[in-house]
Amino acid sequence: MSQRRLSARSFTLLFLVAILLLVVLDAFGFGKPFRSLTSAIINPIQEASASMAAGIQSWFQPKGVTGDLQFQVAQLEEERNSLLVENAELRSLLRDQASANEQSQLLSTKNLRFQVTRVIGRSLDPSAQIIIINRGQSSGVFVGQVVVVEDGIVIGRVSSTTSNTAQVLLVTDRRSKISVEVQNEFNSPGIVIGERGLALRLTTVPQDEPIEFGQSIVTAGLEAGVPRGLLIGTVGDVSSTATNLFQSASIRYPVSLDRLQLVSVVQGPSTDEE
């Protein structure tokens, strides 16, 4: 029995030595004649090892785990995206509500009726400063009514309407003209006009009524649909020449007209005032 075990060990040892010798010969370029023999011996061993490794991996990994995990990850990602959308919508709603409340409170203190509207577009004409709002004649919005934002700052007037929408000509449009007064000791009258869609200018202020930097400019209430006392801006650089009958000034405008979202159409005095 011991001789049989010894002969089996000797055979195994000789077999391993022979394989090692073939590998060494092949590495030094002397194994070409034996390459087919080497491949015939080694390839089955490699295939068996790979098969055994795959079997061991599948044994320790429960079936279906990978698929379940991928499905759960996809579900979680979908829920996360849904929550992000809901959060963004809620933040936008709260911001709009806060803005609407602020406008409502200010206009209410001035005893004015108003319609809060949303900006839904702009004119396609690049030379026109016009926004489109989502309220029209069916909501009591008509041509000539003044439109304000934030603390009651005038941004324009309704220029055209349909049943459910309206166009608002912004104060920066070159066609815009609004009668105003400067809040100084004279309540100096003037007209605010748009300058090339970029700025505002105060014009036709009497030369003998001095105006100064920083004085407020408000609506004079001389046009239908435009109540008196709504803020437009403040006096900037004054241009005055003794030989002219009138003086003018640039206007410091307190809001940006590029990102309007909610605006209020002033519809006249409140019921108590009528």
C-alpha cells in the first residue's frame, strides 16, 4: 500500500515537473514543438478552474439579487426625481403667493381694485417692449389700465386685450408716455417716456421748478385708468439749460423688467371709494 502511494506521489510530482518544464521551454522560445501538447494539457485545466470559480461565485450570490437591487435603485431614483419636481413646484408656488400677497396688501392700502395676473409671454417684435398676461376682458382687464409690481411700482399700461389675455406696453417702450409729477415743493409736472427699450426719461418739467437727484416720481392721475400717486422711479441726472423752457432728467428705475412673473392690473378705486 505504501509503495502504491509512493508511486502515485512520484507520478504526480513528475507530471507537475513536466508541465513546468514545458512552460519554461515555451517562455524561452524552445517550446514550439511541444505547444500543441502544452495546450492540450493546460487548456482543460484552465477551463475547469474557470468553471469552478463561476460555480463558487453563483453559490455564494443568491439568485435574483442583482436584478432586485437594480429595480430598487431605479425606483428610488424615480421617487427622488418626483420629489425634486414637487419641491420646485412648491417653492415656486410659495414665492408667487408671497409676491401676490405683497402686491395685494399695498394696493389695498391705496383703496384700489386690482387683478393679479401671470406673465405668459413677450412680443416677438424685438423693437417692442410688450409682455402678455393671462387675464383679459372676461376678468375686467381693459385697454389703458396701469400695471404694477412689488410695492406698486408702475411697469406699463394695457395696450390690447382679448377675452382671456392682454398685452402690456412696458414703460421702457419708446411709444410709452405717462403723465407724472415730481414729489417736491412744487409737485412739478412732467412726462415719463421710454428710451429705446432700455431706460426711462423725465421730460417737459418747467424750468423754474427745480428738481433734484433722488426725488420720487409718481403718476399724476391725468390719464383714464391711471390713479394718482403710483411710483415710477426717482430723479437721476438732471439736464437743465437756462435758455430752454423745460428741463429733463434720467430716471432711476427700481425694478428689472426682464424677469417679470406676477403683475397686478389696477382696475380703479375700491368699492368704498366709488
